[in-house]
Amino acid sequence: MPLSHMLQNAHEELVNIANECNKLSRQKYTEGDVTRLQERVQNVDKKYHEAVFDDRKDKSNPEDDPYEHPGQAQVADELEQVHSTLQSMLTGMEN
């Protein structure tokens, strides 16, 4: 099922960040490198949790849960995965 425009943008940004994480992990990186990526993820996360991605037609309908709309779970999973990857990268620096 196709993603809404806002969810598609979030998905693309998260894929881009994940790709950058992958490239960065193959070379020597600094805490600052990871922090910059974390800031980008936090921006997507903030928009997601502020319900910018609320694509309901009738926002007054309590039966219509925007988190059950197509693509919501995908973006939530991607957010969690990228957060986890970045945390692992920081933890790996400490060892």
C-alpha cells in the first residue's frame, strides 16, 4: 500500500540516514559524526510524534486511529532501527 506524502518523505529520510550510518560504520568516525545523524533522526521522530503524519480526513472521529493507517508502523519501525543503529555506533566507540 502506498505511503502518504509525509510518510514517504520520512521513510526516504530514514533510508538516507540508514545508508549514511552504514557507510560511516565502515570507516573511522567521531561522536560528532554520529550526533549529526542522531539530530536528523530526532527531527523526523519529533514530527512523527507531533502527529505531523496524521493523515485522517475527519480528525474528530475517535474510531480513526492515525497510527493504524498504512505506512505508520513501517516508519515507526524504521525510526527504532535507525535509533538503535546509532546507539550501537556510539556504544562501539566506548569499547
